[in-house]
Amino acid sequence: MNWTEMRKRFHLPDGVIYLDGNSLGPLPVAAAERVRRTIEDEWGQLLIRGWNTGADGEGWMGWPTRLGDRIGRLIGAPEGSVVVGDTLSIKVFQVLDAALKLRPDRRVILSDSGNFPTDLYMAEGLIATLGQGHELRVVAPEDVATAIDDAVAVTLLTQVDYRTGRMHDMASLTALAHDHGALAIWDLAHSAGAHEVDVTAANADFAIGCTYKYLNAGPGAPAFVHVRPDLQDRIAPALSGWLGHAAPFAFDPSYRPGPGIERMRVGTPPVLQLAALDAALDIWDDVDMPALRARSLELSGRFFDGVSELCPSLMPASPADQTCGSQVSFRHDQGYAVMQALIARGVIGDFRAPDILRFGFTPLFIGESEVDAAVSHLAQVLTTREWDQPQFLARKAVT
Ligand SMILES: *Cc1c(COP(=O)(O)O)cnc(C)c1O
């Protein structure tokens, strides 16, 4: 892989070291042009005809499944098993509801305390909406395997812990869930585009994820959902929107689910955002995933070693081995202020409450020189207590 050439495919502002591609990926140069064309040539000229003829005659209406197939190639999902739309929170609700209906005699949803809160919140909301006495059981990440028993209807797990980077073994936990008659949902928010994923080899029942993190499709870009082919036609969708209908333009008075993955669609697709996603996915056609993963481990290892040496006040929060995702995290009592001071120096990472400093390593646009400079900035912020100033201590709405 030619990393220098790859980097040229992203717009990165001068003076910024961007270690936050795991929260919001940077702008692919081609995405700006692609969105402009979609606005001016398609929306502007085609108007409503674009649904049938947008993008070289193909039609916007087909984009959610066409782009779903493109994402499918990155996560080991077969053609026709992935569709794009809505946000990840919505997709959690859809697949969780589908799974519970496939296990009508069971009442337990099993998740872990490392899961991203919205996944747990959506489970709580679904439980209250169903009103059938389901229970959300949340255990420590290391206790998931022992907590899977015959009462569990479905496991709802995020493969990579958003705070620490700790990675679950998808294949073994899925096999364990299946041994106990449960279904497995995998949230790939911090996996898709970060490392090799094979939902087919892992035999995952459902997989979901977002496209604005490692896939770089932009703020508010839609989520994706994969349903294992043999389950698709057994799903009775809770969010029975018209575009998941078998014949949306028949305008039937009542709902009939569409074939296969189509039924996971809900309403009108976000065409401009899909145009950005399409351009962002072009980059992935040229990425060798094993090489990307090897380089990501190399860079995050280099950062981990540098920080361990120069910043003794930071406590490692990530596993320092192959079980870590494409990020490195440390704990510090004043983590928020430290990150603000670092951002003021142009090194952008994340703070995650209560005390986590999180740095994402995305080899598509980060190399050794950025890693070394980031270590050095962080060491200076800490040794001079640069963070201990009012402008860094005051919290903003989005951390
Ligand atoms: C980023 C992330 C989300 C975000 O959900 P949205 O509905 O897209 O805001 C959900 N779950 C996980 C695990 C995430 O990492």
C-alpha cells in the first residue's frame, strides 16, 4: 500500500494532527466534488426524475442497497445482505426487535458495560415499547461469555469498546450464543474500516454500524445493517416504513414487507449524504485490509510506547496487543482539560467521560511523523500543566 498517495485523497487542514477519524472521519477530496455534482447536476437538473435516473441513469432509489453491497465487501457480508439508511441508533432498535421476535419464548437481552450508551438506551426503549417483560442484562465485558445462558434471546455487543479499544472475539461469542439458542447482534461502529471483519465467517445473525467514523462519509452519514440471508424473510419489521414495503409505489393501505434486506429500509434515503458515502467508499476499493490493520497496530503501538515513556501521569486504558481496535486510550483525572489543551495545539483526539483520553489511528492519513509529534505535544501539555487554565477546564456541549 502506498500510504503517501492514500493520504492525498483526504482534505486535512494545515496545522492539524487528526487523531479522531474514529469519531468523524476527514473529508475525502472526491466527496466534495461528488456531492456538488449530485446537488447541481442531479437534484438541480433532474429534480424528481433523479429517483429513477440519478447517477448515470441508475436512480437514487437503488443507492441504499448498492452502497450496502459496497460496505458488505468490507465486512464479509454477501451481496443483498446489507442496506444503508437512518442512524445507528435506529438500526439497533430494528435488529433488536427482529431478534426478539425470532426468540418469542425468551426474555433476556445480554449486553456489556463497555457498550456505547445509545445501544443500551435503545434496548431500554424497545423493552418499554414492547411491554412483554424483557430484561436488559448488562455485565462486565470480560464476563459476557459466562453470562450467556439459555434464557438469553439475543446478545447485543459492540465488537470494539469505544472507550478502551478492547475487542471482543466475534466468532467465539457468536458460536457460544448459538450453542445456547440465542441470536447475536454485532455493532461494528468501531470495526468497519478499522480492521478485517468477516460477519459470514463469524456466522453473525445481525451486524450494524455507522459510516461517518472510519468509513469517512461525513457528519450525519447514514448507518448500515446486515441481516444473515436465511433470516431476512423471517423478519417482521417494527419500523414498517413505506420504502421497506414490497411495493412502495402501489400505495397499498397496509404493509407487506419487501423481499430480503429491502425490508430493513424505512423512509426516504438521504441522497446527498449517500453521494458522499459513495465517493468515500471508492477509497476502500484500493485498501488492503490486512496491510491497513498491520499499519494501524504499528502506529498505535508507537504512540503507546512513546506516551508510556514520556507521560508517566497517564494510565493506559487500552490493551497493548492485537486485541485492541484502531485506537489507544489513557486515563487522567483532568482528561477533559488535557484534551482541550492538546486540541488548542492542533492535535485533535477525543475525551470520553469520566477520564478517558482517546486517540484514533487511521493509517489512511496518519503516519509516524504525526504520531511522534502528538506524543511530544501531549508530553509538553502534561509536564508544564498547560491544561490547568480556565479556557481548557470549562466543558463544551460536545466532548
Ligand atoms: C458512534 C456509535 C453510535 C452512534 O449512533 P448514531 O445513531 O449514529 O448517533 C452507536 N453505537 C456505537 C457503538 C457507536 O460507536
